[in-house]
Amino acid sequence: MSFIAFAVIFGAGLLAAVVGYAIHARRPDSPEAARALLGGRVVVAARRRFAIAIPVFGAALILLVVFSSLTSIPSGHVAVITSPGGKIIGEITGNGYTMVAPWNHVETVSYKQQSFTYKLDAFSSETQDVYMDATIQYRLDPKQVVGLYSNVGPNWFSIVIERRLQQFPKDETVKYTSVEIAPNRERIRAAIKVRLNTELTRFGIQVDDYLIDNIDFPVAFKQAITAKQVATQDALKSQQLVQKAKFEAESAVQAAQGQAQSTLIQAAADAKKNRLIAESITPTLVEYTKAQALAKANTIYVPAQWTAFGGAPNTGR
């Protein structure tokens, strides 16, 4: 509602109320004068009803103007008041209803924490496409909302925040190769958040957090990475098999060497044992051993020189 419309409605309502009151308050000077007015009592009653309707209509117009001036401000919001010409003339901080001239425009701006999720196409150092899903969490300083609207305008988000959200991640991902981006995801995220806070603080915008929800690459690149990983795994597996075979061969050689060494040692020990045994054998020991064996077998040993029927052998003496 413009100022002129407001003035006309309010003035008409006020005039109607005054005129109605004046008509209602006026009475005929005498009963004869009242009867002389085109029908007497009927005319007087009609005039009184008309006199009541006029101030009611005027009061309704005034109430309409008053209610149109009421503005509700939600909690956590700032009301920016703009004149019909677009000039910012003030602000209201708080919650509840307040009176604002109906010809002025009121825009409520939240200074609570807000989130904005968006998609981004960036690049690696080899100009490989990098696709990102990210979220910024930010809030406005209620004391600087009017300054933000005055210096930037009502489309401040696209001018101040959105352009930086597109540029800053690209400046960070291009520092890394494609395979380095995912491992350095946290470093990239932190660098973007610091830079956003540095740039946006002067506009009264605080960045509470910056989140990288997802990082993706073109299908062909992912297939190449997968193929390389498979080849690397196969090479590692083959290398492991070679190492295993080499280890088994070395183990077999060492086992054979150990067995040969053990055999040599055992042979030397046996030879030494046999030599010692041979050196210890005498004719007397042999006869004694034979006698012990025959005794166990219940056999009598008769020397060959003895006769079959007894007696000592003939010695020729």
C-alpha cells in the first residue's frame, strides 16, 4: 500500500466518522419541524440509521489501515524495512508483532544457522574431471544484515556466497592429481572452509562448517583405476607365489644340506665306533662270547681237536 492510498483511506474513514457523528448528534428544533421533514418519524429514524452506519464504516476503514500496518517478525529473524523507492530505512530485531507504515516493504531475514547443499564440477592437476557434492552451514550476524542488504542487495547469497562456493573448491582440487584427491579429502575440505570464512566475515556471514559429501570421477577413469588395481593385485599375487616357491626351494636345499651333514656325522660316528670295537676284539674275547651264546642255547661246545668218545686229543706225546 502506497502512502497516498494510505492517506486517502485513513482520511476517508476519519471524515466518515466525523460526519456520521455530526448527523447523529443533530436533532430537529421542535416536533413540528421533525414532522415536516417528508414523513415525520420515518425520516428521522432513517436519518439516525444512516448516521450510525457512516461512523461504523469510517471506523472500519481506520481499523483496516491499522491492521495493515501490523507486521509479524518470527524468532531468529531481522526485519529489513524498505521505502517505496527501494531505499533501506531501518531494521527491527526481535519476535512478535510490530507497527510498520503500510506503504513500506518489510522483508524478514533469518540469522539462524542455515544449510545449502550443491553439486560442483572441478578438476585435478591433470585436468581430470572431479564431481563433488558439498554442503555449507552458515549464519548471518544480525547486526550486519542491513549493511549486507545496503552494500550487496537482496540477492546477496548468489553474489557473495554461491560464486565462492563454485570457485574455491576448484582452486583446491587442482593442486592434486586425481588419485591424490580422495586421500586428501579432509585437507581440501579444511582449506575451503578457512578461505570461505576469511572472505565472508567482512559481509557479516559466519561459516560454521563446510562438508564434502561425495567425490566422484568419470566412469572411464574409474574403470581404468579398477583395471590398474586388479593388475597390481595380480602382480603382487604372482610376486608372492615366486617368493613362496623361492622360499620352499631354499628350505628344501637347507633341509638336504642338513640331512647330508647329519649323515656324514652319523657315518663318522659309526666308523669310529666300529674301529673301537675292532680294536677291542681278542681271541679270548671271541671264545668267551661264543661260550656265553652256547650256554644260553644249552649247547656244549667241543673243540675240534677232541675225540668223539672223550679224552684229550692226541698230541703225540
